[in-house]
Amino acid sequence: MKGEGKTGMKSKLKWVALAGLLLSFLSISIHFFLAMFTDHGFSDYQASVTFFSWQPIIESASSIPKTSPLYRRLWGPVRHLESLHPHANPRGYYADPYPDTRGFIFVRIQGGFHEIRNSIGDVVVVSRLLNATLVVPEIQSTTSSKGISSDFKSFSYLYNEEQFISALTKDVKVIRTLPKNLKGARREKKIPLFRVPYQASPYFYLHHVLPVLNKHSVVELVINNGGCLQAILPPQFEEYQRLRCRVAFHALRFRKEVEELAAKILQRLRSPGRPYIAYDPGMTREALAYYGCAELFQDVHNELIQHKRSWMIKRKLIKGKLSVDSAARRLNGSCPLMPEEVGILLRAYGYSWDTIIYVSGGEVFGGQRALTPLHGMFENVVDRTFLSTSWEMNNLYGRETNLIDEYPKKLTVINFESKREEWKLAGPRPRPLPPPPARPKYPYNIEGWWGWVAESDNEPESTVMELRMNAHKLLWEAIDYIVCVEADVFIPGFDRDGKGHPNFASLVMGHRLYQSATSRTYLPNRKEVAKLLEQTRSHLYQANVTWVKSVRRLMRKSLLDRLSGPSAKSKSLSFLSHPVPECSCSSYDLQESQLKAALGAVHLCPSWMNTGSGTALKEKESEDDLDEYDSLSSSSRLFFGNPEGSHEIAGEVTKEETQLEDQEELEGGER
């Protein structure tokens, strides 16, 4: 009887297990069946998926009618710049490259994303200047990294090599690699090498590099500081400036995988059918140390900045003292705008709490804590990690080898018997007890990447994983670059890097100015911003109407001031940060307009471009360029708006005051 009971129990368990398997199979089949009939399948995800603690609510966000005056004021084109169009083609006699060149130029480029992009344009111009064959440049950040995908090497890790070669067919002869005999000579270091100084003049190449090229038929150039040719060339070399534009804005296309992922991110950003703002903080440790902005941070971040500044002073990269008054530097406009300050400017200008803001940049010094105030003012603050999956990013990196360094090493086994024998044989007694063994330290025990600060005055050498991360950062910034260039509005927190040169944001602004000059790019005067914020520091989130009007006037003014202000000044260090008027044309004669005063002589667009009627554009330019303000408020809801009524704020401004403000801003924008 007992045996029969056990047999019956086993048979029941089998039936239960079989039923469970059938239900599981049925559930999986239903999921696959439903996935087959969805619009996007498994690959695309809605923008409302949460990847970090702040949960944006993009789908439920309210939108402003595109025909409303408020929409035109926040997102509309800058009408004063509607006459500017991209035109980088040669404007005079421009010969094709000679089939027989003087030799080969091999280039190694070191530095970050913006330095690489600047340098590639320069070496193409140098190759044209010397009538040399350019070998596709080698990007050191990828070749020095270990374990990155073998599918993508050097230049092709970031850019499309085929596009680069074919786009420059009529400008420079470009080949993929050196001939075999010269490859061997390079390995044996028999090729003449030049470490090119920053901003070298054309005469440096004509008088120093060209004789060596004629003698050896090959030279190697090493570029460290993000630019091997001076930004502003003499008038007789103006065609070389347009060649720089053709390289940067047409020949340099990112590789297929980068552009595809960037397109997906753009699709997810725009899926609610609303515009978005791209914000680049520009808050890197090197830039903060270079300009002496350590006191804007606390705790270990302050110490990290000071450590980097001390390192720069020792190597004579900067002049000055280690300890500087960061508050005075901030008031002078030498420090980046903090995310909180950018959020206040945007809210004061009229952008609502549900505006979509894309935060770019591989590194925001201070981490998410520095971005917390921005998240408090805007619900839909997103970044690359929010709009992409780890699977998509890994697909972008390609197949990479596993590195042993990322795993903690095993503890050595202690042999207690041998320890006892050593103790018995060690010296006369009495003797002190041996010190306790040092506690082993593993990467996961160190609090953040800055854990070395408490232990040593010297920064640790880059690990294998950090070298690989440097290569990954190039891909991250490539995606951010595309998203920022295509943004409806762009605002940078800072426009300088850790060497005092134009940074990533400067290149974005230059590309936007070339590609679509009417797109909104705010570059507020940091000195004026600091002054305005100091005026209302004690009641920052209860600003009055007068203060808000001052902020709006400053932001509106910055749309045009970038043509002759800080952005134009950066042109002396990086031509690509301000490629006008050399690479632009006007659809009509500017005559005595403000645009001509800012840019100087601008060529008229050729008839084949069909840019539209000049008369209509003139009429548009003479219209009232500022639309009426939305209601203002002195309440705290100006910065922390009510989701159910973010545009309906108490305390309206009278019609007469509004018209007066519009006229004042119009006059201020046309000075």
C-alpha cells in the first residue's frame, strides 16, 4: 500500500510539472506573438523607460501650440540670421590635386574629441599646401587602448574612412596606409618626425617641413594640442579656410554604427513631437583647474581640482598661484555656469518645467549631485544613458576582449604552520609582536575613482580599463555631438577646455552656425549672469518681474552677440568654432545691417542655391522681432512650476509694459 501511495504521488508531481511547462511555453508563445505585431519589435523602446533615479515624464508633458507667440519666442528661428546659408565650395580657380605628389604625410593625433576634429582639418590643409599624399590619420586614443574591438582601428574607430577618402578626392590625395617599404622604415624609426607646435604658421611648413619632405619623400607629424595650423590664415589662403569647412562638415562623418545609434536617440527624443534643449555643462576637472574654480565645489572635488592645478603649475602649463579667489573668478566670468544657474536662466526666459533637456558630455565634474538642482527645475532631464540600452552601447563598441584587471585578485593563502616555525626561530626573547597584516584593497573598496587622494600625492597611472574608457569616450562624445548639432536650442555652460582652447561646445556652436544659422544657440555673458544672480542671491527662487525681464533681455541679446562676442574671439584659436563669413553666403546684400557690422563682408549666394526671395527676407527682418511675453510672477513657481498650470502664473504685466519691453529688446538686439 505504501508503494502504491508513493507511485501515485510521483505521477501527480509529473502531471503538475508537465502542466507548468505547458503554461510557460504558452506564455512565451503569446509574448512572441504580440511582439511580432508591434510597430517596433524588440529593438526600439519608448522614451519613458527609466534608467536612473529621476523619472522623466516626457509622454505626459504638455506642449505649446506652434503658432503661438510664446512658441516663436522660445523655439522659433533667429530672424536676423535668416540670410546666412552654408557655402563652403571654392569661389575662384581651384585646381585638382596633382597625381604625382611630393611624398607622404603620416600623422599621429593625440587628445580628446574636439582636439582630434580640429587636427584632422588642419592636416588636410597642410597636405594640400605641401602637395603631399595624406595617409589616413592615426588616433592615438584608440591605438594606445588595450582590448578594444579589432573590427575598428584608429581612424575608423570613430569616423567613416570611405567617406573621408571619397569626399576629398578633388582636394587632397588620401591613402589608407603607407607603402610597405615606408612601413618598415617607420618601425625602425628612420622616418623624419616633427612634433608640430600649436598654431604653427603656413610658413613653418613651407620652410621647415617641405625641404625634409622633398628629401625623404615622407614625414611623420605628431600633434598634441588639438591644432597644427594657425586658425586665422592670411587673405591669400582663404580657400584653405573653406577646405577646413568641407573637411569638418562634409568629409568627417561618423562610422555607421555611431550614426545609427545617434539617429535612434534623436528619434526617442522627438517621439513626443516636441522640441528639446541640448545642454553641455563643460565642467571638466582640467578646465576648472586651469581657470581656478576649485572653491565652487566642496569636499574631495575641491581637493581634486587643486591637485590638478598644482600639476599644471609644476609643468608650467599655467601661470599663477595655486590658491586663487574662485568667487572673484566667477564674478569675472572665468568659471563655467553651474547647472543650477543654467536652469534658472532657462526658467526665467520662459521654458516650462516639462521642457526636454538633453545633457551632453562624457564627464560632468561633481556627478549627479551637481545636476540635482537642474532636475529639480525640469522634470525631463535626460542623457545618453537614459535614451540607450547597454546592449546598444556594447554593439557600438564591438567585440572586446575581457580584461583580467577588472576582477579582484584572490587572497594569498596563509600557511599558519610556517608562521609558527618562523616565530620560534626568530631572534632572542622578549620581542614585540609583529604588526598586523595590511588590509588588502580592491577596486570596489575604494570610494569612487578619487580614492587615491587620501593615500598619495600622485595620481595613479591609468589602468587598462581606463585606457579603454578613453576610447569609449570618443564614441560617447560623437553621439552627443550629433544630438547637440540637431537640437532645437543649444546652451553651453562653458566654451573652453583645460588648456584654454575652445572645447566641445565651441565646435557644436560653429557647426550649428554653419549648418543652420537661424537655430537658437544661447551663449550668455557669464560676467553679466553672475552679476544678475548676485543681485537676487538672497531670494533667488522668488525673483521679481524686473529681474526676470533683465535675464530675458540678456538671453535674447546673446543670440546675436555670439557673432561678435566670445564665440568670435575663439576663432583665433579654432576656426571651426566660428566658420563665418568664410564658409557662408548671404541671400541678399546686407548693406548697413547689424549682421554686416558683426561679420564684415559676406559673399552673395550663387543663383543655383535658390535661397528664396531677398525682398521677403528683408520684410521679415523689419518685422517686430520679439513677441509678447507670457505672464510673469514673483512667486517661487517661476522656477518650480505647477505641472497643471505651468504657463498660467499669477501677476500679469500690463500691455503697455509688454510693448515697451519688446521695443527695448529689439533696440538692444540691433545695437
